[in-house]
Amino acid sequence: MENAKSITQKWLEEWILNLNLCPFAHSVYKNNQIRFEVEESNDFKKCVEKAVTEIESLQKNEFENDIDTTLLIFPHNFINVETTEETEENQSFNDFLDFVALLDLYLEQNNLEGEFQLVAFHPNYIFEGEEKDSKSHYTNRSPYPMLHILKEESVTKAIESYGNIDAIPQKNIEKLEKMDEKDFEWLQSFQK
């Protein structure tokens, strides 16, 4: 059985890179600048502590290979199948968004919001305002709940070299809408 790290690497290669959903990911992947880190605990506090440690380590450049970004994977937390009756939303996804909001608050309180960006990925990701069955959600769906920690400086450089980034989300949606249902089966197998 594959582990969470190898499954996430497969997702990055076959989904994000192959479909070019994030044009900035190619160079950091090619240069081995992505850190894949797994938090095995299902304890909320330990997950927060792990995320803070990753942010601090990125800030201090404590990693080899000039690591530029971390994908922090949570295979045992934020993935239960409970839904609330009123909204039929997946509570684990909402809990994960609360987790990310707490970390955004940490960045703000420690004057790090100009140094880092946080991006959420989740097997049941739903964009607010989109239809529940919209294929657009698959731009942020992943095999496991995952926090992408990016250095703001690197994001700025990537944007400057790429040019017009405003068109990326719409291009991604159009690309996903043209895909067959069978193309989504692997990622759907992780939905809870």
C-alpha cells in the first residue's frame, strides 16, 4: 500500500503538473524545492504545532536543497464523513478551513503575512458559491487534507515571470469541464 507522501507526489505529478493547474509548480518540482511532510497525528493541537514548525523552518531556511515550499499532509485528520443536517456540508472540510484560518491568524499576529501564503487542499474541497458537483472544485481537491505553505517572495517572482495570472483560474475550470468523468475517478476515490 502506498503511503501518504508517495500518493501526494503522484497527485502532484499526475494532476497538478500534468494538467498544468499551477504553472509555477514545474520549476520548484524539477529543482527538488518542494518538501513533502506528513503529520500522522489526528490531534488538532499537534497539527497546528507541526504547521507552525514548518513555517518557522521555512522562514529560517533550515532545509537542504533550498526548499521553497512545503506540502503538509494530514492523512488522519480533517477527513471524517460527518455532514451537518442543515447544510449537508462536510464538517471535516469546514474544520480544515478553520484550521487554515487559525494559521492565517498566526501569520498575521507574528507579522508573517507578507512572508508566507497558505493554500488549502482537501478531498472534499468546495468553492463557496459554486455548484456542489462543479468540476472547478478539483483544482483544490487532493487525496488528503493538505496545507501548502508558500514563501511570498517566491510567489511574487513566479507571478512576475509568468505575466497575466488572472486567467489561470478560468483556464483551469475550462480544462476540467472538458474532461471526462472517468478522468476524475482516482481523485474521487479519496472523497469521504
